[in-house]
Amino acid sequence: MYIKSVTIQGFKSYRDQTFTGQEFSPSQNIIVGRNGSGKSNFFSAISFVLSEKYSKLRSEERQAFLHEGTGRGVLSAFVEIVFDNSDNRLPIDAKEVAIRRTVGLKKDEYRIDGKAVTQREVFNLLESAGLSSSNPYYIVEQGKVATLTTMKDSERLELLKEIAGTKVYDQKRAESLSIMKEAEQKKQKINEAIEYVQERLDELEQEKEELKEFQKLDKDRRCIEYAIFEQELNEATKNLEEIEKARENQHKIANQLHMDKMYLQQKLKDYERDIKLAKLQKEAKQKEKDLLETERQELIRQRTKIDLELKDFQQIHKEDETTRKDVEEELREVNKKIEDITSQLNDEVIPQYENLLREENEVEEKLQASERRMNELLSIQGRKNRFNTVEERNRWLQQEIEKLEKANASYSEQITVRTTETEKLKDTLSNLNRIIEEKKKSFTENRAQIESFQTSYNDLKNERDSLTNQKKELWKEQTETEKETQRLSEELSRAERKLEMTFPRTVTSGIHSVRNIVKERNIAGVYGTVIELIKCDEKYHRAVEVTAGNSLFHLVVENERVSGDIIQAMNQSGAQGRVTFIPLNRLQVTDVDDSIANSEFAPLWKKVKTDSKFDIVVKHLFGKTFVTKDLGSGTQFAKDHNVNCVTLAGDQANRKGTLTGGYIEQRQSRMDCMKQIENLRKDYKESHDKSKKLKASISDLDDRLNTCITRLQKVETEVHNSKNTIQHEQQDLQNLEIRKNNIEDNIRSNEELLVRLKSSLSANKETIDSYTKEKDSPLSATLSTREKQELDKLTKTVNDLTKQLQTVSRSRLEQETKRDSLRIQLNTNYIPRKSELQLHIDHLPTDSTFSSQQRLSQLQGDKKATEDRINDVTESIKELDQEIDDLNEKIKTTQEQLETERTEETKKFQTLQEKANSLEKLLNKKKIWTQKREDCIRQIKELGTLPSDFRKYLESDQKTLMKKLHSTNEKLKKFGHVNKKALDQYEQFSNQKDDFLSKKEELEKGEEAINQLIEVLDRRKDEAILRTFKQVSQNFEEIFQTLVPGGHASLTMKSKKGEGEEEEEDETDETSEVDQFTGVSIKVSFMSSGETEEEQSYHLMQQLSGGQKSLVALCLIFAIQRCDPAPFYLFDEIDAALDSAYRTSVAKMIETLAEKEKIQFITATFKSEMLESAENFYGISFKNKISSIKKITKEEALRVLQEEERLGGAQVQPGEERPLTPPTHDDHMDDRED
């Protein structure tokens, strides 16, 4: 055993947690450090844990151990020592043992391996390892050696006594003397009492004879009274037993009545809750009905409004139809007119006009040609008279030709202009015709598109109506489902409350608390109660219930960690209730041999169904129980096979022989309740899921309905836009037709003008040709015959053509006038009227138009929807009326049941009151008879000690006993003056005298034993001191010779033989009294150079030098340690005052002890000799008033000692920082240069 490590925190100069680093060596360990760095505090820390001198500390003493340096203070400190216990020297089964002591202002505690222990337990443990409190020299603190050097002889004797353990003997001797003193005082008091008792016995001896006669009669009296009292006691006991049986019977009846009353009260609460719920439902239904009534009235008003609007719409529609018919009739007439006029124009007027115009042009051309020729002939005939010469004629002709050519040039230019204009007009007309055709095509397409929109609108409207109807159906179904879900929820709550009534309220609260905690904190591994995890056939319900009992409500969890977390959470939150957990990982089940089962006995656990994960729970609860048909065979089976048996009715036969059974009320079946709850939970879940699906379907229908309505609105917008487009196109077509007619008129006018221009141009050319020919002809006064004939013919022809032209022109003008009139009628009247009528028709709302259909459909749809809603609301109101009637009936029925149950409760209460009164009467009787019995018992006790024949009158009756008692009392009256207590007093005092004599004898024996003990203690004390002295003296001489070769030393025991006399121990008698010893002196001899052993002289301690005294003191310490070896030693600067040679000797001796005796040494030193044989080295540094320790090398330790020697042992000053490793030579040089 040795110290492996030391951990210090907050202790004196060690503020921060300080660990020695690597383990201490089991051999030699050296600690070095500056003076004042904390070496002594390190040893004090170890003594703080191991030494008894710090066992009882006051508050200020504990404060002194706490670190007080710069910076933050500490409130507590601890020191922990870890021991290597490989040799099991400490009686603890561990390779390492850690002892920690923690101290604070208000605490002082010990711990062994983290477990709190008392201080006495620690010291007992150390004592068992050889660390004796009577020999504290296994820790030699600084100054201990110096103390021994200055110790007086008497003080050394006290030290020797302490080492020998005489304090124990002294304590026991003092205790024995104190006991003897107390015994002597008691013996004196007993002698006084014996004298007094003897005096009283002498007085009572005279009264004893007369008392004997009295006692004889008194014994007879007491026997009679005993018989009387005994008979009365028996009667009272018998009556009490009968009363107790009656009370038990009444209690059973009262308990059953009380349970029935509680059940009735719960039923009353259920009824009241049902009535309250029904009233709330009725109120809600009534409110819903009122709302529906209001809605129905509003719907009726809306329907009336819609009917009126629909009627007005139909009236307007009818009027519009009439107007439409008139307009269509007029349009047909206009179309007929247009068709007739167009046909007349195209088939009659225009062809006739064109023929007459062509004829007119032909006639006019012929007339003009004839007139030109005639005029030419006439001009030729008259030029002779007009012109005198040919030249004059020719000049005139040339002038005429030039005029005509000029006119022809103008005609040609006009023809070109008109032709170009006509071509442009034709191109424009062609484009216009194309545009008109495109407009007509677009108009037709738009009309077809409107028809298509109408179809889409009708489809979307039908889809909207279908979706609306579907939504109404889903709404209705959802309402019914929600009602069903609410009903199932209420039934589930009632079933759960019914189940909760079958087990204690605290368990109910506990389970609710656990479920809330699991839900809030999301704790996994909680599977539920046992009853929720198992199922079985209904016929086994009763057997399962009575077998499991309240275990059915134990919570199954994964492991104990889960249950621990839940319990901790319940404690933290202050949750109420009681709960029992079944951790699956802690269950261990011993399987029962199922081979013993047969047709009459079946293992109950096989009848219980559960998840395979919970089979172990089922086996744990039901594994040792078998189901049987009858209790008789089950009792024998349980006894034979050491199992439990249960019948289907719930009767039980325990394997220990106990039978349990009886009537069990079926309404309290827990398994039936649980099965009902599971079915309701399943139905509730299905209904709830169905409600969620219906909500999702309604939401989906809402989306589809919104999409449909959006598309309807889009179609309406498209229709509106298409109608506007058609109106614009129709107006454009009308304008284009008018423009087309104008262009056609312009083309015809230009063509007619071109015909005339061309005709004039041709006539002028002919005239020019004629004038040209005439220029070449001679100037003649008359015409030739041929010319005259031609002139005559031309005159006639001109006259005829003129007439014909007039006729044709008149006809052409008539046709032209007729044509223009017809065209004016078309363009001005009929065609604009046709457009007006068409627009009017288009704007009239008809069944075939989109807007009228839309409005009519909307009104009809609104009416149908309103009527449907009215029907639905009416139906709902009827249903609500029926539900309200049902609720009223339910309230009435429940109220009747409530009144019936209240009446029954009143009866139960009255019966309970009667039973309570009966119980009270029985209780009063019991009190009377109990008092009677107690009086009898008291009176029997008051009779005192009865004679041996006290039962002789027990067979007599009361009357005989009373007569005997009266006779005896009459006789006793004669002895009224007798001291009735004389005999008792005599016997009492005799007994007291015997007791006092016995006690006195015991005290005398005790005194003798104590005297013997004191003698033994004194002898053992002397022997222990002498034995210890011999061991220490011998060890002292041997160790001194080892350290001082050639030297001699001895210890001398001083005794009192005379004033100032001394006697050596080897000449004293071992049986002498220790009190004769006065001290222990030391004599030593250091052999000087040149001295022989015979010549060397002995010296006392006072005559030695300081180094020699220290060496002698160390020898004494080593001698004491050798008497009671410890597993380790701690030396704090024991070599401080030794000479160099002696330090080497001490170091070698420590090395020898460490190697041979396997003893651990931890030594603090300033000298290098101790370092030579050490294994581990530790340095202590001091910085900012804080000490720390760490492992260093031997070289570093030597440098620290050299630095300390250089500084002359100067103590570290507060705030000074001094490293462990001293600076190098160069560092010193740098410091000096600075």
C-alpha cells in the first residue's frame, strides 16, 4: 500500500485544482521548492486528511484552511489522496482507494471512492492499514525534529506512553474508578434502606396474626366477587360478540348500500350531465331551427322576388317576342322589297335602261353622223355664198379643224382621266368587295362563336349546378357524420368514465398525468396500460380481471429509464396521482410447465391475445394461473402443481391454499368496458376519418366549383366582347355597302361619260376628215345630184332619227328616273331600314340569344336553387323539430329516470340512515357492554392476587353468590380496625429487603471485579510501557550505530527511588509501578578520531551540538517508527539541521528501508544528498500567491536546490513569481547587465 497521487483545490496556498501529475513512486519521492512556496502546505494537506489532530474544527479554523489570495475567493476546499491497494491492506475490494475530505465554512465531510462516510469510519479504516493514531510519526512535519531535540525527559516519557497506547488504559481505569464511586454511593443508600425496612418488618409482625383471620374471610370474599365479576364479564363478552357480529353484518349491508348509493350518485351525475347536454343540444338545435326559420322566410321573400322578376321578364320577353315578330315581319317585307326592287333593277329596269341607253347612243350617233353629213352638205352648198374664194374657205375650215382637234385633245385627256379614275374605282370596288366578304365571314364566324359560347355556357352551367348539388349532398353527409362523430365521442367519454370508476381515483389521476407529460415532452417508449394491450374471449373476461386486479392499469414502458424520466417530470410539474410502471427490460418470467394442462385446466396466458412484444407481460401476470371449470377441482390442482387456479366466474384458488370468490357485479366488468371503449374508438376513428375525407371532398368541390364559375365568367366576357364585335361589324358592313353603291354609281357615271366623250371624239374626227376632204374640193355653188339626193335622204333620216332619239331618250330618261328612284329607295330607305331592323332584332332578348338565355337560366336556376334550399331548410327544420322532440322526449325520459333514481337514492339514503342509526345503537350497546366488561376486568384486577382456589364458586348462580357475598361482608365488618395491608406491607417490605440485599451483593461483586480490572489495567499498562521502552531503546541503539559508525547511544528510564536518584532501566524490576517513572533520558557517544571504544565518553542531549541533536532526534523518530511500521512515511525537511555526513547516512538508511522493507517515502528537502537514491522528483512553484506542484527531473530538482542555496533560503515574497527551474548562467549575466 502506498500513496499514488494527491489532488488539492482551494486549500491554503493551493487555489486551483492541483494534481501531482504522474503517480508517486512506491519507493522514494523528493519534493523541492523555494522556501515559502507551499511545501509545508502540501504536507499539511495530507495530514488534513489522515491525521486526527484536525478532527474537530471550529468555523474559524475551517476558514483558515481556505485559500485567501488575490482575485476571487473560494467557498470550499478539498484534498483527495489515492492509495494503491494492490496488497489489500485496506479492507476494501479495490485496487485503488480514494479518500477525500472537503471543508467549507459550514461543512466538513469525508468520502471514500465518492461515497460519503463519517470521520470515525475513515480513521478506523486507516487504523486497519497500520496508520495508528497513537504513533503519529509516519508524518514528520517541519519542526517536529527540532521539538524532539528540546524535549524534556518527562515529555519523552509521555511520548513513550502515547506510543505504548497507555491513554486507552488510563481512560478505562478512570471509567472504572468512576463506576466504583457510584457503586459505593448506591451501597450506602441501600444500607440505609435495609435498616428502615427492618424496622417496619418488626412493627408489622405484631399485626400479622389478626390479619390472617381477616385474610381468610377476605380471600373467600374475593373468590365470590371474582365469580360474580367473571360471570358478568362472560355475559358482557358474549353480548359484545353478538353485537360485533351484528355490526359486521350491518357494515356489510351499509357498505353495499354505500356502493349502490355511489353508483346511483354517479348515475344521477350521468343523468344530470345527459340532461344538461340534451338541453344544450336542444338549445343549439332550437337556435339552429330559428336560424333556419329566418333563412326560410328570407328564402321565401327571395323566391317571391325571383317569381316577380321572372314574371316581369317573361312579360317583357313576351312583348319582345311580339315586337320581334313585327320587326321580323317588317324585315321580311323590307327584304322582299329589297329583293323585288333589286330583281326589278337587275332584271328589268337596268337592262332596259342599258338597252335604251345603248339604243339612244346608237341613235344619237347615227343622228349626229347624219346631222354632220347633212350639215356638211348644207355647208358645202352654202359656202359659196359665205366664202368668195377657196383660200378663204380653207382658212375657215382650217380654223374649224383646229378647234375640233383642240376639242378632241380635251376629250382624249378627259377620256384618259376618266378611264384612270374608273380603273381606280374598280380596284377600290374590288378591295371593298373583298373587305365586305371578310366582314361577312367574320360576322358569320362571330355568330357561330356566340352559338359555341352558348353551348359552352350551358355545359358549364349544368356542371356548376351539378357541382352545387354534389356539394349540398356532401354538406348534408358531413353534417350527419359530424353528428355521429359527436355522439361517438360522448359515448366514448362515458365509457372511459365508467372504466375509470372501477379503479382508484389516484390511479386515474396518475395515468392522466403520465399521458399529458408524454404528449407534452414527446417521450418515446410508453406503450399504454396493460388492459389496453391485451384482448381475450368474453367468457375469460372475469378470470382475467380477478387474476390481474389493479395490475390491468399498470403502465408498460420500454425500460426503467423511461419510467424514471416520467417520474422526474411528474415531480417537477407537481402532477397528482399514483402510477405503477412495468419496464419490459426488467421482466424475468419463470415458465410454468404447460404439460400439466389438460381439457379441464388451461393456462390463462394462452387465452390472452397481445402483440408478441408484450408476451412477457402476459406471462408475468397470468403465467402461473390456470383456468378451471369449478373451484373444487381447481383447489386440488393448485395444491398439487403449486399454481393458481381461477374459474370463469372469477373464483380463485391460490397455490398457498387461499380461496377467494363471491358475487361480482357484471356492470363493473373492466374488460367489457375496455372492449366497448376499443369498439367506440374504432367507430370514432372511422367516423372522424370519414368526416375528414368529406371535408377534403367538399374542399375539392369548392375548387372545382370556383374553377367552373371562373370559366362561366370568362365565357360571359367572351360573349359580351363577341356581341360588341358583331355590332361593330354590322355597322361597318352597312357603311361598306353604302360606299360600294356610291363607287358603283361613280363607275357607271364615268362609263357613261366616257361613251359620250368617245362619241364626241369620233364625231369630231369625222368632221375633221370631212373638212380635210372639203379643203381639197373646189368651191362650188351647188350640190351634185348625188349630194342632193344624199341631203334629201339625210334630212329625212335626221328627222326620223330625231324623232326616234326623242322617243328613246324619253324612254331612257324614264328608265333612268325609275332606276334612280329604285336605288334611292334601296339605299335610302330599305337597306338602312333592314340594318335597323336587324340591329333591333339582334338587341331584342329572345330564347335564342345568349343574354336572354343567360338571364332566364339565371332566374330559373335561382328560383330552383331557392326552392331547393327552401325544401332543404324545410326538411332540416322538420328534422330539427324531430330531433328537438326526440331531445325533449330524451330529457323527459332522463328526467323521469333521474327522479326515479333520486327516489331510489333517497330510499338508499334513508336505508343508510336506518343502518347508521342501527349501527349507532349497536355502538352504544357496545360501549355499554364494553364499559361493563372493562369494569369487570378492572374489578377483577382490583381483587388483587387471587387464592389458588379462586374458581370454586364459578358454577354457582348469581343469587347464591350474592347471598354468600352478603354473609361474608357481615363477618368482615368485625375486623374493621385491622390493618388490612399489614400482610401485604409485610410481604412488600420483605421483598424489598431481599431486593436490597441482592443489589448490595451485586454491588460488592462489581466492586471486586472493578478492583481486579484496575489491577489488570495497571499491570498491562506497565507491561506496555516497559515493552515499548525496550523496543524503542533497542531500535534507538541500532539506528544510532548505523548512522554514526562507532558511536553508541542509549535510553534511560528515570524512576523515583529517592530525591534526585536515577536508575537505569536494565536494573529496574519489570513489575515496578509506572508511576515510579519520572522521565526518559538520552545518552550518546560520538567516537572522535583517535578514541577507542573504552575511551569514548557519553553525553546528554543538552551537551550536544545542533546537528548532533537533530541526528539523535531522527534516530529516536526512526526507532519509534520501527516499533509500529507504517506503509509510507512523509518527511518535511527532516535533514535541515543535519551535517552533510549525517545527511548522507540518513539518505542511505531511507534508501535501505525503501528497498528492503518496501516502504514509500515522500520527503521535502533543501539538500542534495536526499536526491541521490530517489526515483521521482516533484517541484512546487508559487505565483500570484498560488502554489502548484508538478513532476520534474532530477537535474531540475538539483538546479532548484542550487538556486535556493544561492539565494540563501530567502522566502518567496507575496506577489513574487519564481519558476521551478532556476535561470542559466547567461540569464544571470543579462540581469546584471540590465
